[in-house]
Amino acid sequence: MCEYIASKCKGARVIVDGFAGVGGVAIKMAGINSCVRVIANEASREKLSFLLNNAAIYEVEQYL
């Protein structure tokens, strides 16, 4: 599903994930699109911490 959505966003300079959770969609978007920036919004500080850790694991933290 993420790959399909990402294919529709080709060429986008900014992608917003309004409910990022631990980063599944945001990380996939950053990895596939090589866009300038992915804005990942998450209300839970705990989930945001996991998101940042996961982004580092997948080496896309510079896009988030």
C-alpha cells in the first residue's frame, strides 16, 4: 500500500503524514520518494521516540 501511495507522490517536495505512529508510512515515503522533507506528526511522545529511532535504523532521518 505504501509503495502505491508513494508512487502517486513522485516529485513532491513535501509529504505530510498526519498520524505517523512509529513511522511506517513516513519512513517508506522518505525511502521511496527521496523527497526534500517528510513531515511526520505524532501526538504521543513515546511513539515519536520510536519513529525517530526507526528512521535512524532505515537511514532516512535526514528526510524527517
